[in-house]
Amino acid sequence: MNFKKTLLAAAAVVALPVLAQAQPVSGIYLGAGIGGNYLDKTDIVGTSAADKTALGNLGAEFSWGYAGVLSLGWGYGNGLRTEIEGSYRSNDVSDITSNNTAASGATGTATSFGAMLNVLYDFDLGGALGGITPYVGAGLGYVWHEYDEVGTNVGGTKNVISGDNGNWGGQAIIGLSLPISSVPGLAMTAEYRYMMTSGHEVSFTNGSASNKVDVDNVNHSLLVGLRYAFNAAPAVAAAAPVAAARTFLVFFDWSKADLTDRARQIIGEAASARGTGVTRIEVNGFTDRSGPADYNMQLSIRRANAVAAELVRRGVPRNEIVTRGFGEENNLVPTADGVREPQNRRVEIILK
């Protein structure tokens, strides 16, 4: 077992190149998950020559068990999140081997209690997966590992290990989240977690003898759960025309002025809605509050010009169109400075 290599691999997961801009979780959130846990086979090795002689060459295999996690975290609005996590894992023994030979009467349970600090990153795919957001993460912390009568019990004769020990551990996390549109801030999650520790030295008493053994603790967990962000803004209906104001909304990807297929469709609806009595069309561009203010002003103008050009292409006379850029001003969803908010990256088409 190479603990250092595993932690380096977990850190590399977080350092993967950014494939897409993050869908932001801003502020405090709570998460919970429950599911199955597989505990890898371990050798049970005496820590001294006397212990090795007394125990022989023992090994334990485990059945699928269960795992649960609770987390309290903070999202920074740019895809990055940090959280503290408490976890519980439990697996029953399925087989005991002695000198590589299966022994009868396998018994016992291995249980882990852990506390970790995790760093995670959400990838914003721009709705390509129907709102599903993938994320990766890594964590470091402390894990308490307990053996409860792990060994054999044949005809009432027990040869078991019962004891516990704590040690440092780490984990890698790969997950998906799907927002529940009816409850702003609530999302379903599905995760795979690889968690291991740097080994545990378990002390136990077998009859009148006291022994110590080293055991491994390598876990594979599959979890489903819920995450709730407390300050999530209510969802704004994407690009829906406001009948009374005859206003259409066109949204943009972060730091982009390119028109998506959906944006062209909405602009087409605005061009079609232009009828008798419309003598002026205001095309106002906006950005979110991430990035420098002067850059955002120019970006908002480029967005307005892109929409105006598409209106002209669809038959609207250019002299009816007035374009303006407002930069970071007049946010549709109020945010702190530096926050990437998709609803604020927009152009408003106002028919007058």
C-alpha cells in the first residue's frame, strides 16, 4: 500500500485542466449521501516477530457494506468549493484465510469513522447534459478504524480480533449533481469515493495473550444524496418573453459574445413579434460581476451588437435598433463582486 502515491493521485484529480466554466454554488451549503461500500481485502500481519509467529499468515475479505456522509461546505461562486465531512462505513467479514487457506466460521465487522476536509470543483457544461454538473474533489483527514470480533468462530471456539486505532487518510471524489428546479438550491448528487488510510495498528487480547496487528483500510463507496445551497436565487425562466413589456432575454456563456442556437431562436421570435406600432427596438447588453469592469463594459457592447446583427439578418431595419452596453450594472440576480452568475450574462431586446 503506497499512501503517498494515492494522495498525489487524488490531488491530480483536482488539478485536471478546466474543461468548462463552473456552475457556481455561492455561500454555505449542506450535503448528505448514503450508499454501498466495498472494503478491499487486507492482510492481518503481526507487528512483532512474536505476534507474527502467534498469528501466522492471516487475511480477511469483506462483503459489500454501507456508507454514509454528511458535509458542511462553502461555495465561492466560481466552481470551487471547500467542505468539512463526517463519514461512516461498515462491512461484514465474508472470508478469513490462514496461510492462504480459507478458514471456516468467518465472523466479524470492520467499521470506520472519519472526518475530512475536502476541496471540490464543479464543471459547468452549459446545459449540455440537461443541467447535470460533474465535479471532482480530494480530501484529507483522520479515520478511526475498528475491528469487532474479526476472525473465526467454530463450535464456540473463537479466534478473533477486536480493537481499534486511528490514523490519517485521504480520498478522491468523482460526482454528478442535478438541480431540482422546483426547489431553488436543492440538487441530487451521485458520487464515487475512493478512501484509504495509511494503515492501522490494532491491539487485541486473545485469551491470555496480547497481540498487535497491522491492517489496511481501502474503501470504494457509491453514494446518492442531496445538497442544499442556502442562498440560491430562484430560477429565472430562460429567455421567456415578458408579454407586458414586450421584452425578450438572450443569455450568453461566460466571457462570450457568441450566439447559441437557442439565442438565435429567441432573436427570431423577437423579430417575428415586431409588428405595427413598433418603431424602436432597444438592444441592451449586460455581464455578470466577474472580471474587470472595463472589460465587462466592452463585452456587454459586443453582445448587444451580436444580437442587433442577427435582428438585421432576420429583416429588422437597422435604423429601428438602438444598442447599448451596461457592463456589470443592473444585475438580474444580485451577486457579490467576482461571482459568475449565468442569469446576468444577457441581452434584453425591448420592443417599443
